[in-house]
Amino acid sequence: MVSFRKESDLLGELNVPAGVFYGVQTQRAIENFKISGQKLSSYPKFIKALALVKKSAAKTNYELGLLEEHLYFKIAEACDEVASGKYDDQFPLDMIQGGAGTSVNMNANEVIANVVLEKLGKNKGDYQFCSPNDHINLSQSTNDAYPTSLKLALLQENEELVEKLKAIVEAFRAKGKEFSDVIKMGRTQLQDAVPMTLGQEFEAFAANLEEDIEKLNNNAKLFVEINMGATAIGTGLNAPIGYAKLCAKNLAEISGYPFVSAPDLVEATPDTGSYVIYSSAMKRLAVKLSKICNDLRLLSSGPRAGLFEINLPPMQPGSSIMPGKVNPVVPEVVNQVCYKVFGNDLTVTFAAEAGQLQLNVMEPVMAHAILENIHFLGNALETLREKCVVGITANKEVCLNLVKHSIGIVTALNPYIGYKNSTEIAKEALETGKSVYNLVLEKGLLSQAKLDEILDPKNMLQPHN
């Protein structure tokens, strides 16, 4: 039998399970918002961020004479324990909710207050000794504490995502070096173009993704501007003079991130521009990542009726009806992750636009979309690196034979025999099946020695005079 304690709020009394550290407002949110099935407890960095913000607020209140010393130290101790992950299971709220994040803020306030009460030897819910509103939420509002916590969480999450991105960049770069002597045909519009090396192709994958490390980090820097001390709409009602800048300073010291107070708190409170631009950086990464996965699938297509220039590590049987079939399942799953990222970015865009007047109440769905994207992308990058990229091998002979029999190498003859002659050679080669090499000799356009020099694939891999 589950026992309960009674707690009350504006709407009256409600039964709360006796053993939990959350309180009445969290309990109401549990009952009201059964939406996504993804809980706040799924994002421990967000919970840690909430705890560090509450600790910074308590420190600021203590330094400004609003909080007694003995209570401040107990609150700080409780915040550290919450930040450590000890109470992650006490954050059972659905990530998508109404109320602009009030339920999340109160969940943190209630858990921290009840941890303090336990340390004081009091019963859970005995809020006269430590109140979620009067002590833990002192000088704050959901409208400054929630976005500040989210920004701190995103700074932490970004660091982890960037590390995974760096790792796959290095994996592609290693393959670029490994395949540096594998001659192959480059293609444009899926048609033969000019020769290159497989190493150049993989190095290009690395360089393409490497650009996004800087983009993600630069966009994440916008999160260091916070609106603590804004309280409800940015006017600072119920916060003491000097609170905003001091709280930002304390949070910077406690978290290790260079937080600063926004110059205009009324502007900063409804502003969600930093979420929009960071989400767009993830979308950009996802677009590139999906394109690379498309390329890997094309390059490995076959094994007999496709390009078959590379082999992807076989991960599982590919068909319930076709024996021997092995599919590129890892690039496929990464493609699907990228499509999810595109959709979540659109959610962030609409939610950011939907803010009215002095507050954007849609921040919870933005938080959910961005955090989900970070986790999806991070997992996808790790999976692609570990289960695909590091195990890719080259079919060197296939690549070389495709170069030798390609009509595309006629492009290299343009400076020597002219575009018109080159076009005619290409057309005749296509119609007759003869090689470009033999047709040039038949027509006496170049000597064999000169032709061999020009059409040596290694001479077509870089600019030359």
C-alpha cells in the first residue's frame, strides 16, 4: 500500500506519495501532462543545471541579506546533492507541458526544499521551515530561473556533442590517409566527372563536418547571457537591487561558464533567439551528415550491380526473403535521425515565433526539441563512427577499373585537343564502346607517349601546368 501526505496550493489539497521529495505542484503536473512520455529525469544535465541555478540564487540572496546563514548552507548542500544526480528520479515531469516551465521550476524548488527539510530533521512538506516558494524560489520567477537553467544545460550538452563530432571527423580523416592511393572516378550529378582519390573523398567528409565544430561552439556562446533577476517580465519586481549582476557572477563561479547578466532584462525575458540559432546549427550539421550517409550508401551499393567502391562493415542480415543480402543499416539510421532533427528545428522555429508580449510560454517544447536533437545527433555520430566509418574498406581494383573505362577522363584532353574534339571522342566512345584512349590514337590527335602522360590518373588529381 502506498501512503500519502497532504499538501495544498492555490487549487486546494492534493495527495502526494509520502516518500517522494517533490510536492503538490509537481504532482499536479504529473497528472496534467501525459504527453511525450519523455521525462525530465531523462535529461540529468538539465536537472544539474536547475540545481546550480538554485544554488547561485541562494548564494546571492544570502550575500544580499535575504537568507539566513544556516538555511543558506543547507540549501547549498541540498543543491549539490541534486546536481550530483542523487535525486534524478524525483523529476518525473513530462518534458512537454503548459505553463512556460513553471512545473519544472517548482519541481526543482520542491525537491530541494524537501531535501533541506530532511537535513533539518523535519518532515517532508513541513514548508514553514523551508519553503519551495519563499526560500528556494526567493528573488526568482520561472521566467528567469527556467531559461537560465536550460541555457546552462545546453552549454554542458554542447560540449559532449562537439566531442563526438570531433571523434568522427578524426575517423574520416584517418580513412582519408588510408585511402590516399586509391584512384577512383569523381562524379557530378551521378555522372562520371574526373578522377580523384578515395582519400580525397573521405578527407572532404572530414573537412565538411569539421566546420560545424566552430559553428556549434560559436552559437552556444549566446547562452551565457542570462536574465536572472528579471523575475516575472524583466522589471525585477521582488528581487533586490544588484541581484541580477551578482547572481550571474555567482552562477559563473559555481558552474564554470562565463555567464553575464543581459543588458536589458525586459528584452531578454521573452527572447528565444539563442535557441533558434543553436538549433539551426544542429540542422546544418544534420544536413551535412545525411548527405555523407547518402554518399556512403551509394559508394557501397552492389555488390555486383552497383558502384561497389567501398565496403561497409556488415552489421546484420539484410532481408527476410533475399539470402545473402546485407544492407547499409547504420547510414540508414543516421539518415532518419537527421530527418528528426530537421523536424525538431522547425518546431523550435514555430515555438520561438509564438511568444507574445513579455514572455514566450513555448519554451518547454523548445527545450524538448533541442535536447532531443543533441542526444539524437550525439548517438548517431557515435554509432556511425563505431559501427561504420572505422570499419570501411576500399575495393581498390574496382575503383581503378572504373577510371580506366570511364569516358569522363576525356575532360583531361580539353587543353590539348580542344572541347569540340573531346566532345566527339566522348560521344563516339559512348556509342561504340571503344575506349577514349584508342579513339584518340586512331584519329591521330596525340602521340601515344603524350597521351599516356596526360591520361595517367595521378596527373589528373591536382592542378598542373
